[in-house]
Amino acid sequence: MTIRVARKRPDAYQHGDLRRALIQAGLKLLTESGVDGLSLRAAAELAGVSHAAPYRHFRDKNALVAAVAEEGFRLLTAEMRAALDACRSDDLLARLRAAGQGYVLFAVRHPGYFRTIFGKVVCPDENQPEAKALRAAGEEAYGVLRGLVVEGVRTGRLRDGDPEMLALAAWSTVHGLGMLIVDGQLAPVGLGAGAGAADVRKVADTIVRLLESGLKA
């Protein structure tokens, strides 16, 4: 995935969308150099602004990392909801498969965000507003899968059981598949990080159907 950072034009007084540019710069630095290679100063240089400019939007490095992770969660939610919107069936299991495919596609299309979200690099101060926003974004993303499981248990389409545990099983399955692809563990079987959407959907569909055998009522 190519990460492009919009730079301030030399003849411009202001950047135009500095916060967005800094988030992209943060994502690029995290992807290429890890959290140790990220600083507000480095992000400012990528965006073509002064070293002091990022402080208008981010208090420190952790606040920027939290913003990158929050945006990642928002994209994950959007990817799953787009897959649900494209699903032509009202059947709960078909919709659960679609959401699972959307999750894995997000991992493959946005590996930088995926690793930032789940790579133990986010450590915002819980007393700061970015922590609340990040938590809300994560809960919204997880809520897409959880909501489908809760609905399935309520309607009898899924097996009777603790919805939280069943949702955890569903999440663990698609998350594990996404991580294996992103980390290149499935490249020997033709499913590397650059795999096409059709191939990803096919294997995700197979894996989620296996999960269904344990979840179905």
C-alpha cells in the first residue's frame, strides 16, 4: 500500500488540511519505521510544515498515534458495512460471512492501519480526549460483528450461548486470518499481502463457513 502525504504548497500560507496530512504522515512513519521512527518533527517534515505546526492538532506523539488508530478503526467499520450493504441476502449467516470478508479485506488493503490498531503501539493517556475517541471507534468496529451475533442468538439462527463468547470466536477467526495474510504467512499457498479481493473473499468465505458449523443453531 502506497501512503501519500499531502505537502503544503511552497506558495501557500497554510497547509489546507494539516491534521489529515499529519495522520497520513504518522501512518507512513509507523509502517516504514515502527513507533520508534515516529515523531511529530518527522511527521511535520513529511507534510512540509514547520516543526511547531503539528502541536496545533496533537499534544504529543501518543496523541498522533491514537489518531492514526482511530482512523483505522473508522475505515474498518466502513469496510465491513460496505460488505454488508453489498450483501444481497437477508440471511443472518450470509451477512455474517459478508462482514467477515470485509474485515479481512480491510487488513489486506490497509496493513499499516491494521498493524497500528493491533500492534500494541497505541498508548494514549486515558485522561485525554483522544483516548475516549479511540475507544469509541474500536467499540463501533467490534459492534458490527457483535451485533450480528447477538441478532443470530436472539432469532435462533445461531446456537444458544453467551453472545459475547460467540462474538469473540467470530472476531478471533477473521482477525487471525487477516493477520496471517498481512504477515505473509499464507504466501506459500498463493495468498500473500498483495492478494486480490476475489481471492481474499474466497478464502474468507471458506473460513467463515467453517466457523458457521460451530455457531449455527
